[in-house]
Amino acid sequence: MRRASVFRTTAFRLTALYVAGFAASVAALGIVIYLVTSATLSRQLDTRIGSEMQSLQTAYRSGGKAGLTNAVGVDEHAHANGALDFAVLENGKRIAGYLRRWPDPAGWSVLPYPEPDGDVGVRRFLRAELGNGLSVVVGADPEQVEEVKEAILDGFLSAFGAVVVLGIAGGIALSLVLLRRVEAIRRTAEAIIAGDLTRRIPLRGTGDDFDRLSETLNRMLDRIRELMDSLREVSANIAHDLKTPLARLRQRLEAAQSEAEPARAASLHAALGQVDDILGTFSALLRIAQIEAGTRRAGFADVDLSDMFATVTDAFAPAAEDAGKTLTAQIEPGIRIAGDRELLTQMLANLVENAIRHTGPGTAIGLGLCADKSGIAGFVADSGPGVPAAERERIFHRFHRLADSAAVPGSGLGLSLVKAVADLHGIAILVADAQPGLRIELQFPAGAGAGATVKKPGN
Amino acid sequence: MQILVIEDDADTAALIADALAAEGHSVARTADGAAGLAQAETGRFDVVIVDRMLPRLDGLSLVKRLRGSGRACPVLFLTNLGGLDDRVEGLNAGGDDYLVKPFAVTELLARVHALARRLSAPETVLRVGGLELDLIRRTATRDGRAIDLQPREFKLLECLMRHAGRVVTRTMLLEMVWDFHFDPKTNIVETHVSRLRAKIDREFEIDLIHTVRGAGYSLRAPR
């Protein structure tokens, strides 16, 4: 058995996929916020530079050169706040302000700038020509913008890292939990494969989806066990039921070896009869198995049920009479269903034979078939000893015979065949008390009646 | 009669051939489906006995091809125990009768004779000894005296008379009279025959219906 790996579980794979998607979303969100924020901050800086330039130009227009240098001088304190730097140039020489470097062309520009502490930074400049060789330059340190941008980047990188780490950890945890539940199911299945059919999947009692799945699987296992048990029972019964007549047959043949004619011929004749009985049992078993396989349904045709009931009554009435019983029938004419005539005939014949064989002389056996609004119903009833209520369900099991019927010959398969044929046709069998006696009712499936079922040839 | 046996199980084939030969028939044997078809197509045979399972060409296909080539000779299928659909499939393929293995030799012989008789022209009045059965007017008389028969008794008597002088097995009667294709545990054939006997034979000096022990019944006029 390959050991299950956490990383190969479905839970982990799904979590990993989910985490990857989530991390990608975080990254995309970070990039968008970073771009929008940096654009906004840069614009704000430019706006500040622009409005400062405007106020300096206003100062120049109202106070001339002196007014301008004055304004620049006033603003010298602003530098302490790290906001803006200025320079007033006359013919390329600085005459006021603190800027140590400035761009030559007018307009916006960005240049490296030697900081007072010796580092080389960056400044954003706006230079305007005022005429008469005078120029004014406003420079701003974009460091604040950069800091905010870095903070955003850092924040999102941390979030991204946290998502990935937590996601993977969560995936592993989830996988371990699910893996344990799945392993429990798998181990149970392995134990069952190894032959321990009594094993069941342990439940946690929380009623969660795993519990519900396990419950269903456990019920399935119970059902399989039931079927296996009945199969075992049938096999054991077959072995037992065939062993007894084979042993008797062997004895008879052994005795025949030393017999003289004509006793020998009689023994051989009886032996042949026994072989035929054994073959009959095999034949019935095979037939039941084939009927249960259900392939026969393909050959369903229109069957005159009334005629079939009449034929069976007619066939068995003299035999019943000879055994001191009466067989009478009440059959509504013209009832037809879709089915297999051969099998339906055998089903009814088995029920009638059962009634003849398991009752004493003087028994009245009744057969009936009628159709009404609720459907088609048939019955076979006798006034014999009946079947105890507790046994009624079991009489259809293979080789099941009532305890006190051991004296009556029979394979114990007749009613199993009845059940198999009834199941094939969807006929419900009810075992009732005829008070006294046994009454077996056949409830034909709804829609099986005349008209609805008449098949056209070739269909 | 000329009879062809197409059966791959040597024991079964020998059993059949010996039994048929003992009755004076001439028997040809083959264990192979394709060779069997070639022989059957020559048209020399009165009855062909075919196993369902054969090497090279299975029994069903063999009979379908035989019928396709226009041969109408009677075919008896041999099928295995418990083959529920075998009878219907065999008849649909063009077979005339079927027999489930293992079978009693008497059963096989009775069915082969019944098949051979099927070829003769249909009669409307059957006569055996003084017994007369009019199939059109549905009347029965013996030595001129009318006998009142139930419909099922009439059918039973018809089957026995059609194969007069031959054994008709219990299984054959179940199939022909009641269309029962299974083996009831109750002796329904015996009880019906006994009632028929009461009407046909009881008031007459000579019995026409005879029981053939371990096989079935035979209706025959005294020699």
C-alpha cells in the first residue's frame, strides 16, 4: 500500500489552488493601489510646486526683484520642514534661496541633488524665466512620496507572504483532518477486502458529511453481508440437499451390484428416478438463477392470463380429485398481461401443486383471477393446515421447508421459483391466513392489464 | 430413416447413434458444426439432431444457415440443463423440437419418430383399430359408439393417435396438450390418461392405450 502523502491529497491541492488565487488577487490589488497612490502623491507635489511658483511670480510682479528675494527669504524657514527649496537666479547666478543646484531649461525636470548630509538625492524642479535675466526655481524633495510608496509596497508584500504561509499551513491542517477521515474509511475497506466483513467505518457522531457518507457505506456493507449470508446459506443447503439423495443413490447402486435379476432391474430403475430428481433440483436452481438475472424480460409478450389459469386448473383438477381434494376456480375471462407465458404457467402450477401436496384429504383448493379498478389480482387458497405467521416470509427462500413437511417429498425450490417469476413480472405476493389454511395472493402490477400491454408484433 | 447426429461430446453421440441404430435407422455422425452443415445440406437425411454448442459453427447458426439454403428436414436441438431461453431461441432459428440434456433414450427415440411423422400430410380423420377421431367435427367414436370427450381429453387422444403404435412420452404430452414446458411433481398426465382410458377402453374388450413403463404411453391396435 502506498502511504498517503499530505501534499497529494485533494484537500491540499484545492487549498493550494485557492491560496494561489487569493495571493494573486492580493498582489494585483497591491499593484493597483501602489500605482494609483504614487500618481496621486506626485500630482499633489506638482500642485504644491506650481502654486508656490505662482505666489513667487505674484511677488515679483508686485514688488520687483526685491519683492521676489524677500519672498524667497521669507520662505527659507519652510526648508526646515523639508518641504520646498527655492533659488532666484540673475544671469545664471544665484542671488537668493538655498538651492545648490538647478536645471538650465525652463519647465519641469528631475535631477540628482547633493543633500546637505553628503548623500545624493533627487529633486523635482520647476524653473520659470521672469525676464531681465531673472529666473526663479522651485525644487521639492519627492522623498515623502517615495516613503509612502515603499510603505504600501512593504504592506502588501507582508500581506502576500502571510497569505501564502497561512494558506499552506491551513491546507496542510485541512488535509491532515480530511486525510484522517478518509484513511478511516480506507482502512475499513482494506480490512473488508482482507476478509473481515464485520468491520464498519467508525462514526464521530457529529452528523457531518463524512458521518453521513460513512453511515450510508455502513448500511451498504450490512446489506452486502446479509446477501453473503443468504448466499452461504443457500450454498450450504444445496450441498446438504444434494448430498443426501446422492448418498442414498450410492447405497442403492452398491446394493444393486450384488442383486440378481429381476430385483437388480428394479433397483436400477429406482436409481434412475433418483438421478432424475437430483437433475430436477439442479435444473430448478439454474432456472431460478436465470429468471433472477432478468434477461427473460426482453421476451415478454401478450399473455391470456384467464386462459392460463383455466389450463392450470384443468390440468391439476383430476390429480387433486384422485388425492381426495377438490380444485375449483373462479376466473374472470379475457384478462391479459405482458409477460412470459411459460414462466407464469409454471408459477401458478407450483402454487397449485404446493396446495395439493401439503394438505390432507378433504381439502378444498380454490383458484381465482379477477380484475377491477385497483388492478388484476389472483389467488390460490386451500383449507389445509396453513403456515404459521412467523414462517410466512421464509417459505419463499430456497430449500426452505416447514419443519413438519419432511415427510412430503419435494426440493423446497418450488416457491423460490414462484418468487423469482413474480419478481420478474413485478407481481406482489401476499401470504395470508385463509382461516383455516393458506391463501397466496398475487397482485399484478398496475398498468399490466389488458389493452395497455398488448404488444404489436415486431416490437 | 437416415439420421444425422451433429454432437461434439463423443459419449452422447455414441449413445444416440447406438440407440437409433438399434431401432434400424442408419446414422451419420459428426462432431463439427461446419462439417455437419455441409452434410445436412446434401438433403439425404430425414431427421437432423444438432447440439447447441459445437466447434467451428454453433448449432443455432448451423440451423439458420440450413434453413437459409432451403432445407426443410426436421431438426431436433439438444440443449444443456437449465437453458431457459434455449427452447425459444432454437425454435426461432428453425428447429422443430428440443431436448434437454441429460435425457432418457426413450424420450429421444419418441421425439425423433414424432418429428419424422410431422412430414406426412395432415389428416382430418384419425383411425386406430375401431377408434375414430374426426378432427373437423370434433367427434370420437369406437366401434360406431359415440364417446363424449372433454376438449383436453380430445387433444390428448389426438396426440396419442397421431403417433399410434409409437411411444409418446409424458414430457411430450405435457408440451403438446397443455403447453407445459416444465416438469410438474404432480402426476397430471397419469390422471388425465386414466380418465381417458375410462372412456376409451373400459367398456371394450381390447385396450388401445398402453402404458410403457419408464417412458410414456402408446396407443395401438392389437396385431
